[in-house]
Amino acid sequence: MKKLMASAVVLSMVLVGCGSGKESKKPEIALVTDSGGINDKSFNQSAWEAVKEYGTKNDKGYKYYKPASFDTAGYKDQIKNAVDNGAKVVVLPG
């Protein structure tokens, strides 16, 4: 049972880690959202809009990551995921 649960957690983290971004470029700029998501009409959304604008104007790839859990472990997992995927800048609103 523990193996099944662990597998489910890992799978959900992989799926949640798939964000959106400029696909033609390696995502050099990453945004790790807080609990609200990129359409929250607050910090996450304004940070995402700024990341997209900067990436577009400077021909840089960008992507967002939403943690599976909104605690230290969840944030650390997505920061590591972003860096492993090539992020040179990680934006952390909230």
C-alpha cells in the first residue's frame, strides 16, 4: 500500500510540475506559484505576466510550476524541478 501511495504522489508531482511556457526555448525563467495559481488576480498572476513579458521581450524561454503541496517540501521540489529543467532564474511570489 505504501508503494502504491508513493507512486501516486510521485506521479501527481510530475503532472503538476508540467506548466506552461514558451515552448520553442529552454525555460530559463521559472515561476513557482503559491497556492492561488497563475489566474488568481493577485501576486501569482502579476508575477506570471511579468515573467511572460520579460521572456518574450528578451527571447527567453519561461515556464511555471505549481507545487503538489503548498509547504516547504512542495516548494523545494518544484524549485529543484525548475533548475533541473534549465531555469537560471526562479521567481517565487507570495
